[in-house]
Amino acid sequence: GFGAIKASSMVTSDVATSDVLTVEALAVRTGISGEQAQELIDRLGNDRAAIEQAARNLKGKQRLGE
């Protein structure tokens, strides 16, 4: 696999709100992993409310699982 491709796609993301909602910022703010944050943004695009909700759901599941 070419990790560089995924990294560069994060930087030059065509998601409209990428400047506001970066993978790293989402991960830090919601407490999920960067990988999970990337998946949510890839899947949900620029629907910030849906991304935040999904991140909270993920975080909740993690806490329950521990």
C-alpha cells in the first residue's frame, strides 16, 4: 500500500469544509483515532453534524467496550 497517497489526499482534500474540519482536529476534539476520523470524513463528506455525531457514537462505543 502507498501510505503517501492517503496522506496527500488529506492535505489536498476536496471536502468543502476541510479547512474547518480536518482529520486531526476531529480526532483530537472527539477523542477518536485519526484513522476513525479519516473514515468518517471519507464516508460523510462535509456533513459536519453527521460527522460529529458519528464520532461521539464511536467514542461512546469505545468507552463501553473498555
